[in-house]
Amino acid sequence: MTKELLVAKVSTPLERVYEVFQEITQGQDHALAWARKIEIVDDSTLREAIAIGKECRRVVKEVEDRRKDLLAPIRSFVEETNQLAKTASADAQEAEGVVDGKIESYNTQKQIEAEREKARIAAEADAARKAQEAEERKRQAEERKRQAEEDARIEAAERAAAEKEEADGAGTAEHAQAVAQAEAEKARIEAERAERERIEAEESARRKKEQDEADAKAAVDMAKAQAAAKTRGVSEVWSFEVIDETKLPRECMSPDNKKIRHLILGGVREIAGVRMWKALNASKR
């Protein structure tokens, strides 16, 4: 329906509409004043009140009927316009839905790939850490074994020197030589131990540096994997699904008035959290 057709259908100006309604409701101001003033005290005043009420209902119905008649062309225009708009945008809406579905599918796949990559990187880092811990335990066990052997050699040298002293007597040249040899052996073993500790300190520093570099690389790879899951123009949004209504907090619930009224009309007279009372309802005949 074009604008010209609409104007042709809605040909009644507002001034005339006002006049029509005034003609229908003429004298109703007196009826309102009478309704506020009257007291029903006998059958006569009751019949008068019923007559006035009937006339008021007739006026209300006539006004409503004329209102509908006057708005019918506009309502028809609105309905036809809405239908045309719906038809015109149907293909675009369907295309939008198809594209959104494909975008969501692609984004979901990228997210899955990113999660897999994150899991792979985390697994590799965990395996490397466990391997390093196992290597460290092995090194410490070997070091304890080597230290025990060295302590045994030192103890053996000292014991041999003591036995030599006891056999040859203190102060002899042989005893002095045995003591010197034991001290020299002890000094050699301690020097070897100090050198090993120096080498182990350097090796420990190297391993820590390598681990730090591996951790940094893993962090960079993780960030790249997360960035790869993001698509330009697509953002993450939170969705939800109610899986157990009994666990919802009170602020997420609202009473269903229609269901409550249906229960009351069905005869239910007690509902937890609901106050019921009787009220008078005037029937119109």
C-alpha cells in the first residue's frame, strides 16, 4: 500500500474524530457525576443505577467500535508493510544464519586445534621436567656413591698409616712417610671433590639456563597457539544452559503468575510463599 493509498483510506481528520467521539459520549459527564453521588438504597435507585450502567457500557462499546473502524486502514498498512519487510529480508536473514553457522564452526575448530596445541606443549614441558628430575636424582645417587668411595679410601689410608705407626714405632722415617702419603692421598681426593663440585655447579647453571629457555619458548608457543584460535571479527561470548533448575539462586527465578492462577482456579488453596484472599468481582449483564 503506497503513501497515497494510505492517505486516501485515512481521510478523516483528527478534528472530525474528536467530534465523532464527542457525539457518542455526549452527556456522559453528567452520568459520571451522578454515579459518584448516588447511593443505592432501594429497588428504584437500583433500577436507575442498572440503566445508567447499561448506557455507559453501550457508549464504551460504540467508542471502541468507531476507534477500530478508524484505525483499520492504518493497521492494514502496518501489517502489509511488516509482511513486505519480512519477505524482502528473508534471503538476507537466511544468508546471515548460514554465514554465522560457518563462522562459528570455523572458530570452534580453531579453538579445538589451539587446545590440542596447548596440551601438546604442556605435555612436552612436563616430560622435559620429569626427565630433568630423573637425571638429577641419578646424578645425586652417583655423587653419593662416589663420595662414599672417597671417604672409604681416606679412612683406609689413615688406618694404614696408623697401623704402620703401631708396627714401626712413632717417630721413625717410615712412619713419617706413611703419614705424608696418607695426607697427600686425602688432599688429592678433596681436590678431586672440589673440582667435581665446580664442574657440577657449572653444569647445574647450564641446565637451569636451558630449562629457563625451554620454559620461555613454551610460553611463547602457548601464546601463539592461543592467538591462532582467534579470528578477526570474531569474539568470544559467554553462553549458558540451565541443567538443574533446583540449584538456581533466587535472583535467577521469577514466579509464573499464570500457573499460580491456574492452580487457584483448579481448587488449590495453599501454595508456599503465596497469600490468597477472596475478592468481590462485579459481573456485568
